[in-house]
Amino acid sequence: MKKLNWGMIGGGEGSQIGPAHRLGAQADGNFTLAAGALDVDAERGSAYAQSLGVAPDRAYADWQEMLAGEAARRDRVDLVTVATPNSTHFEITKAFLEAGFNVLCEKPMTLTVEEGEEIVRVARASGKICAVNYCYSAYPMVREMRQMVATGQLGKVRLIVTNFSHGHHGDATDADNPRVRWRYDPAMAGVSGQFADCGIHALHMASFIAGDDVSTLSADFASTIPSRVLEDDAMVNFRMAGGAVGRLWSSSVAIGRQHGFDIQVFGETGGLRWASEQPNQVYYTPVGGRTQIMEKGEAGLSDEAGRLSRVAIAHPEGFPLAVANIYVDLAAAIRGEARDSLPLAEDGLRSMAAVYAAVASAKEHGAWVDARPPMFR
Ligand SMILES: NC(=O)c1ccc[n+]([C@@H]2O[C@H](COP(=O)([O-])OP(=O)(O)OC[C@H]3O[C@@H](n4cnc5c(N)ncnc54)[C@H](O)[C@@H]3O)[C@@H](O)[C@H]2O)c1
């Protein structure tokens, strides 16, 4: 099958998420890195793109030059990944969608609900794909959990408990480090710190596995390091449209927790437990029965979990290959196949509505508020 042309904005040398995208997009032979504006520093970005094999005339100085250059080409990129800092996502994503490109945007998709609604409108009008990189939803065993819920193996979901809590910003003596400080500064990060950064992954995961949307929530935010304006710890209770109860804790000062993302789903006839640090295993307990450890690659799993596994049972298949699974589904969708598990602009918008709802609730001492985007009410 002919490879698709892929372009990247941001994700330059030394960036956190850039390597996972490059490994992910190219893992299965679907995409070739054909163009890029990889760095806020034009020269550095162009040099790095060329070192990765991008032709000099497609190693652009900035995203505007890339948009003009690619739009004029017959072999224009089939997909653009936006992996720049949060405040630039809206402008870049909107411009590329309007010019007729498919986009994979990093989370959070936008900084405001209004911008999120605008991206949904533009994506729908363009007929192009606008995906959002909720990559944890693409681990094979997360897909397995989703299938188990969808096929009724847990009965009705009653309760979801999820955490995305690490301790990497817990050292008060490091709080002024520029790489840490901006995350708690409203001018750089928007209205929310930790919840918008990590909590929305957990909230998306809850919706993804349950196959349901968050309708209301109540939040308690804390800035446990006094110099911080935005929260470094958030506790969010939520309710889903179908009645499931949700509990979400997201923290960056939980010293000793490393990646710290886990989820438990409790239904009428069984419970599931999964953690990102052991992504190949799901713990499943049927009501009245023993706990079973389900392993990626074993017999009897769903086709969905099977098709997203590449290596044999018990071999670790980690984060970059979860990102790769997003690209597998994107390549299929670009080639015209239906992919209902791909996180889309609508999911990015729901996250932003939840962020604003949580901020409003926290200001009102945990009052319950509507968490749905206005355009979906
Ligand atoms: N999905 C995930 O699990 C996940 C994980 C980490 C980061 N992220 C998201 O990825 C994005 C980037 O985060 P990061 O940690 O890699 O940031 P980073 O600061 O490590 O890297 C950002 C990169 O973007 C480049 N850049 C900045 N402005 C640019 C511009 N205008 N044009 C082109 N390049 C530009 C920088 O030079 C740098 O190479 C953020 O939105 C973050 O929330 C997502």
C-alpha cells in the first residue's frame, strides 16, 4: 500500500512528545515524514527536520510557511500533527483544517470552550479528520476494556475511579524552574494547571471505556505550593449521562508516584483495573468470582485488542506504540475506512468544557455544574 505523507509542527529536538510521534507515525509503515516546522527556532527546526530525512524545501521555517508550501504541492502531506505548546494549538489546527488537511492535534486541543466549538465546526465543514492525541485510549488492553463494557460483560457501569497523579512537580525548591513554572501560570497554561494537563486524559479514558459522556461535575482544586496560581492538585467528582458515578484525582505533587495513571471500572457483574505503568495487563473480577489477570496477546481477546498488538505475549509494548495505534487508525480513516475509536475534535471540546466546569465549580466550593459543551446541550 502506498505510504501517506506526514508533516509535523513542533516536536523538535529535545521536546517531550516529539519522539513518540515520530516512532508512532512510522512504526507500521503507514507514514513518511515528508515535511515539518519542528521548532520555534526556524534554523534549528529546519536543520533537525533535514537530519530526519525531510527534503530541504519541505523543512520549513514556521507553520505558516509550511501551510503555504504544502497547500501548493500536488504531493501535499496527508496528515499534519500539531505538537507545539498548548496556546498555539487552536490557530494552527484551524488554519490547516480550513486549508483541507487532516490534523492530529495534541491535547488540550484548545485553551477555551469557544475555540473548541470553533474547531468542531471547522472540522465538520471541511470534511477532514481532526483527531486529538488521547493516546492512552489506544493501548490494546484499554480497547479490550472498552469492548468488555460494550458487550455487556460488566453489566451496567456503576462507578469509575481514575487517577492521573505523579510527583514530578512536588519539589518546592524546583518550582521556579521555567520548565515547571509555566504550567501553573495562567498566562501560559490557561485557566487550569494539572487538571487540564493530565486530568483530561483520565476523564477521556472514563468516557472512552464507559461509552458515555460526562454530564455534571464538582471539583476541589488546590495549589499546594503557595507560589503557584493554578492548581497542582485536583479532585473531581462527576456523573455520566447514563448515571455512572465518577471519581477522579489528578496531582503533580504526589511524590513517589511516577506516571501515575490508572483506572477502575465497576459494573453490576464485574470490575476491571488497569494502570499505564503495567499497560499489558487488565485485572478482571466477575461478581462472586476470582480475580483474573488478562494479558495482551493471549487467546480469547477481542479483535480490537488483537489488531493493535505487534509483539508476542509478555513482551512489553509501551507508550510510543500506543501513539502508533492512533496513527494506525488515522491511516485507515484517511484511506476511507470507518474507525469509531479514534479520539476526535468532539472529544477535545468535551475535555475543554470539563476543564472550565471544574474551574467554575472549584471557585464555588465544589458546586455541581454542567460539564457539557454548550453546543452539545
Ligand atoms: N498526549 C500525551 O500524552 C502528551 C504528552 C506530553 C505532551 N503532550 C502535549 O504535547 C504538546 C507539546 O508538549 P511537549 O512536552 O513536547 O513540549 P516541549 O516544550 O517539550 O516541546 C515543544 C516543541 O514545540 C516547538 N515549538 C514551540 N512553538 C512552536 C511553533 N510556533 N512552531 C513550531 N514549533 C514550535 C518547540 O521548539 C519544541 O520543539 C503540549 O500540548 C502537551 O500538552 C501530550
